[in-house]
Amino acid sequence: MSPPAVYHGGDLGAARALFPDAPLPWLDLSTGINALAYPIGTISTEAWTRLPDAGAVAALEAAAAVAYGAPVGQIVAAPGTQALIQALPRLLPARSAAILGVTYAEHERVWRESGAQTQIVDDLSALARADVAVVVNPNNPDGRRVPVEALTEIVATLAGKGGTLVVDEAFADVLPSAASLAPRLPETGAVVLRSFGKAYGLAGLRLGFAIGSPQFTGRLRAALGPWAITGPAAEIGARALADRDWLARTSERLRADAARLDTLLTRAGLRVVGGAPLFRLTESSDAARVFRRLGEAGVLVRPFPARPGWLRFGIPGEAKDWARLERALKCAALWL
């Protein structure tokens, strides 16, 4: 039995079909989303009953600019990073696109479907030969990090010929600010994407941000149109992004929990080959069997059909989830 093509993780419908006798509820560790979400608190009635207020959206974007160290007036809120990825080919026409891989597959798909000659490359120097280059930093799924200094060099080369570097920082919130290009954003030639839902554990809110030149962000805002995000997203997002103490505590916890998870995975016979504070990547010749045994125990992790030896694990949240994963891993290890 092969793992299903759950290319983005989180597809409990496919998991239920594949493992109909798995105990409920599922422990979903397939997404890399913080399992202990930001406490959203009270949401105003107006956030639900009125069209999103322009002032509330402006306050959200201002909070995001401070949180990311982004230039004031050069950040646009959108209904999730995926929506931004979909929009990029329309805003940055390109004959060629290069993506530093292996990485999040949607980047390659949208550029290929736009008609651009698209390739996955494995070295930084190849990025500068395309019209548009894409780097996921830290990378999903292996956690590879490209230094900001190297990114600025690529931007300079691309900008000199009218090109653009897109840096997807979806998992950067729990890293030191020095890991982000946003505070050092060049005047032209770069676009940074940030995801709200992953670090804050609120993926269903559908909120993300793009940071770029005034020319780019102006075109993006026009392309998204009015009311691109919901009133609750604006209210919750502004509140959470301003809560730096919560993010600091969360980042510290995730770093410790990532090390704890590495120990569990290694004891189960899996080799940890990469990751970031929100997920760990393992490799094993028995990955398909481990995936199946975990699924039979109601624990969903992320397989990679193109890399059958890989499994990605999100970080468990509550103590009962850690205990359940440990039990499932012990059972899986017995069958290796």
C-alpha cells in the first residue's frame, strides 16, 4: 500500500478513506501548523456583520509591518499566502522561472501554468539566469536556510535585468528576525511573502502578506480588489501580530519541542534529515510502512510520493498528543 497523494497535508478526508478503522479523533501532524494556536479572545460583532473596514485593514498592515520589520506602506494583506502565489504570475510576467528545490510544489505549478519556462534548480547561481526566481526560506520540507546576504546578491543581479526574486517566508515567524529579507528589502527586484496562519496556528483564518516595492504592492492591491480579507481576520491578525511576548514564548517552546521530537523519531528508527521549528523531515527505507502504521493508529504525517523515503512530522501540541505519537511510533518501530 502506497501513501496517498496528500500533497499539502491536512487532508483528513483522504486519510479516513485510506484508514477507515483508525481511532478517532485523528492526530494530524501533516501540516506544519502550530498545534497550540494563538488565543483569539473576543471578536467584535461589527467584524462579522459589516464589510471589512479600511481602517481596520490599515491597522492590520501597520502591525504586520512592525512585526516583520517591513517598510511602511509596502505591505499588503491577502487571504492567505496561497492566494498570493496564485497572483504572482499575473503581476510579474516572465518568460522563465527558476525555483530552488525541492520545495513547496505550488510555486512550480503556477509559473508553469502561466506559460513560463520553469525549472527546479539546486544551486543559487542558477536562479539569477531566470526572469523570476523563487526561494522558500526556511525551505519546506527540509528547513534549508539561505542567508540574507546571498539573497540580496541574487536580487541585485535580477533587478539589473528587470527580474524579481520571490522569497516565501511562510515558516519564518518563529526564526530570528535576521533570517528574514523583509527588514533589508531592496528598493526593487524582490517580493517577500509571509504567512500568518502557520506560526499562530490559525490557518483557517486565511491571512498572509506580501512585501515589495510600492509599484508592485500597488498592482497587487488593485488585483486583489476591495475586501480581500475578512473583518475577523483583520481584527485577530492585528491583535496577534502586536503580541510579541506570545510569539517569543511560542518560538522558544517550538525549538525545545523540535529537539524533543527529533529524539522520539530517532528512537523509532527514523533518520532526521532536516526541518524547522514547526516541522521535522525524516528519511527511512521503511517510510511507507511507518506511514501506514501511524495511519492505522490515527496519526497522520506527510508523505512525499516523489520522495518515497521521506516523512514530515509536525510538532505535537498537548501532552496527550505527545503520548499518542510516542505510542504509535513504538508500534511502528516493532514492524520495521
